[in-house]
Amino acid sequence: MSDPVIAVRGLGKTFGDTRALDGLELDVPEGAVCGLLGPNGAGKTTLVRILATLVRPDRGEARVCGHDVARDAAAVRRVIGLAGQYAAVEEGITGRENLELLGRMHHLGAAKARARAAELLAEYRLEEAADRLVRGWSGGMRRRLDLAASLITRPRVLFLDEPTTGLDPRSRREIWSAVRELAAQGSTVLLTTQYLDEADRLADRITVLDRGRAVADDTPQRLKAAIGALVEVTLPEDADLERARAVLAVLTGGAPVVDAEQLRVSAVSDPARSLVLPLLVRELDAAGVVAVDVAVRTPSLDDVFLALTGAEQKELAA
């Protein structure tokens, strides 16, 4: 088995009284898209900044393509690209000038910088706007330009820190398409995101951080299967909420959540329990619970995230 492209061992980082990373362990294989999830303050952005050599760790070790991020930062920078939470492009010049300038800063030379800029503008469908000042571009176009800028040197590893935050659905889909294409071409991508559907669509593997540690690391499918089935019971009135909660507690072995506003009780079933819909209906009937709807379904990534961290999706941003 080949060595991981990103290898993190016992990584720790503290800012004042805040422990952002606490002995983090992480491996990302070559060519994978790894989704990094976690509630507010879990350490996602801190990890990306350390891997991109922007912040030094307090302890532990992190390697990218075999290079230590602290001792060999220059070598790391030669093999990575980074697109942060906000488009880091110069608004007072054109899109073409942005890319050509970056190419020359990376010592491509004038001719190669022009050729690479033209190639990226075409690839990211920015040719029509290429010679207009970036300040007049839409948010989605700026994000595509920022992504193109991070690829000016064809990096082996790309760090994307919440690349679609604040974008409209169409622009988000365009960024998703670009990330899929990068992965298909063999790039390794580490993606932090506040959108769980985004991670589910794009990531080969997902690592969930909580309080600076990895609390789960697997494929989206296995993470969802590992927490069991999601059981939901919708009622016509609130009088039966408590009885429905008691039935679900016994059948699932979990702690049911009561949503009084939606007249719904839900619980994640223990994976070891084979809970089927007919059994659930019989037990509710025996308890005198009349339900409008009863469902047993595969959990979503939202359910996995809540089960692992206790945080709602709205708390993801970090």
C-alpha cells in the first residue's frame, strides 16, 4: 500500500486558551476527495492552514507528499494549491491579468503564464469575461477564478476551505463539477464544507472533527450504515407524542427527539437491531398511538453528523 499523500500524526495547535487541534490523526490517500466536517471550532480551518504552511503546529507532525509542513514548507508549497473561504483575487485588474500575474509569480515565464491563463479561463468557462475587471464579476465567477488561480501550477494536492459558501445553487453546482474533474485527473482534494449535501456528493471519504480530534473517518455510505436506521413517526396531534417517544425508545435503543412543532418523533436505531416497518406499526398500535406517517429510512449525512457530534448543521461553519 502506497504512503498517504497527506499524513497527520498527533497534531496539536492552541490559540490562547483555545485548543484548536488536540492530537489529530489523519491519512488521505492519493487521488481521493476527503471531506472534512465538524461543528464550529472543531479545527477544520486550522488544519487546512497548517497543511498549507500558513500556521505552524505546536506539536505533532504533518506531511504533504512526504514533505514536513514545518521543516520543509517551501517543498510543500510547490505541490499544493489553496482556495480559501473567500475569493482571493485582485478586483482592480482583469481575470486574465490575475492568472498571468500568478503564473509569473510562480516563475512560469511570460509565455507559459499567458498560455496557462488561457487554458484555465477556457476550462472554467470564463473566457467571455476574461478581459473585464474582476470587480464587475458575479460571486460564482470570482469563485471559479479563485479555483483556477489555485491550479496555476497543476498542484498534486488541493485544499478547498468552504469553496461554495454564499454561492447560489447554480454556482455551487459549477464548483462541484470542477472538483469532480480535478479528482478524475488524479488530484488529491481536501475539502472543508458547511454543506453536508456537498460532502455527500463529492467526497470519497469523510473525516468528522470534534474538539480538535477525528471522531469518524470512512466513506459516506459506511458512516450512514454504521449508525443504523432512522425512524420517524408523524402524529395528528400532540397528545400522542410522549407515547410515541416511549415506543421508539424501546424499539431503537436510542434517545428519540420530539419535534412538537412538526408533531414528529424521530430516533436513530441501534445498528444491531433489525427494526422493520411492520413491527414499528404494530407496537405503535398496541400503545394506542395513531400515526399520520411512519417511516424507517437510511440516515442522511446530517443524521450521522448529529449522532457523532451532537451539533446541528447550522453549527458547521468554522
